[in-house]
Amino acid sequence: MGRMRNSTFWAAAFAVGAVFFGLSLLVPNDYYFFAGYVVLQYIVLATAWNILGGYTGYVNFGSAAFFALGAYSTVVMYKLLPLPVPLLVVIGGVISGAVGLGMGYLTLRLRGAFFSIATLALAVVVQTLITNWDFVGGSRGAYIIRPAHAPLLGNYIQYLFLVMLVLAVIAVGIARSIERSRLGFGFSSIRDDEQAAEAAGVPTLRLKLVATTLSGALMGMAGAPLPYYVTYLDPASGFNLAYAVNSIAMPLIGGMTSWIGPIIGAVFLGTIQQLATVTISSALNLLIVGALLVLFVVIAPNGIVGLVESRLRARRR
């Protein structure tokens, strides 16, 4: 029954994605694909962060490091051997996942604020290394020339949008599969009471390593197409504070205990930020995130999903 539900979800998710992409082709303006790409990218980032921060309860402040590792792996491959974007996404995921595994092995014996500070330190170390690595442009940055024509589609922006749409469906499908699985119950036991989980025989360290590896891999996969999207990548843009802040704020606002919470938060916040960028200024994006985060912490500490669930329970009573 569980396998049938999962297969139905995957089929429905890809069908919805195909319909969504087909309808988007009717829009003549490429900006909508630019904006849609950003929103989908944040869905992947928020979902990836939530696997470790929401399901397991370990707050990661180093999201930008994993995202940038995926982006810079593309820059390296572009200079060595240009490959199709889907392969670059896989390579970025493997590299970031390996770093996530290493980070987990070194830091997961820490808990609470100590673990969060360690992940922040990781981001600083990785940014320093990239800034001083001349092969990828160092502090000067690197230019990426997009191919004139994209495979399957003529327009390369639409192609990148399609790649990120598929990646978002895969990331959400993985998070949903984890939520009600044995792995997900192990994650939630760590989040609720790690010492009690250890006493009950739950292999907490192994599960946390799975969470850091999977979370890091998905973040790296989200960052891999970035150089082709922006065509110029430097440490300031690759390690942009907005990636770290949004990847935390979106699950918090949407709801951290459910796979759908990061989607709601990413679509809600991402759409508002894109509207602010067009109508006012992109400098307001972090201010908007901060204001909404404070508001939701006060009125809905469990996010939009938690608020809706509490209202439904109240109605049933």
C-alpha cells in the first residue's frame, strides 16, 4: 500500500510538473522563467534544509556553502570538460553530499547552538578557500558562456527552468517518502529526544549522517545550474547571505514538520521577493524575510501548516 501511494505521488507530481511547464510555454516573456527558476530553486533549498533542520532538529547555518559548492563544481567542469546541465547537477550533488557527510562526521557530536556555529564556520572556511582559488576565478569571479541553443528546447532559460522543475519534484518526493518511512520516524525520534532515542537503540549517529549527506547533496544540486543561470559567478553571489537566510526562513514560515511546509514557505516568500525586486528593489528581500519571520514566530510558531492544522482541530472539536 505504501509503495502504491509513493508511485502514485511520483506520477502525479511529474504530471503536474509537465502541465505546469506546458502552460508556462504559453507565456512569451522570459522573465517569468527567470523568476520561476528562483522560486523552484528555493523549494529545493528549503526542502533540503528541512531534512536536517526540520525532521532531525539540527539547525544548519551553512546552507550557502553546500549551494556554492554545487555552483563551483559546475565552474570547474566548465573549464575542464563542459558537460550537460543534468550531469553537472549530479556531480554537484555528489560533491556537496560528500562534504555533508564529512561535516556530519566531524560536527554531529555537537548539539544545539554548538552544531549551528560549526556549520557557520564551515561556510566561512569554504568561502575563504574558493576566494583564494585562482582556477575558478578567485575573488574576481568566473564567466560562463551559455550554449546558443538548449537541448529539447531552443530557449536556454526555459531549459534551466525545466531542469529546476524536475529537481524540485525529485527533492519534494524524497522528503515526502522520508516523512512516513522508518527513516523519518528515526529522524523525528532524534528531534524529539535524542538521548531517549539512543537509549531505545536508535542508531542516531548513522541517521544524522544520512540526513547531513542527503541535505547537502540536494543543496549542491540546487546550486549546480546557477553559473549558467547568472553567466557570472563570484564568491559574493555564490555565498550570498540570502541563500542561508531563505533556506531557514521558508521552512519555518511554511512549517517544518511536514514535507509540504517548505514548498508553501518557498512559494510564498519567493513570490513576494520577486515582486519586490521588480517593483521596488532587491535590497528589500532580506528585510521582508526578517519581518515575516518575526510575524510568524509570534502568530504561528508552527508555520502555516501548523496554523491550518490547529484551526481544523478546533473546528472538529
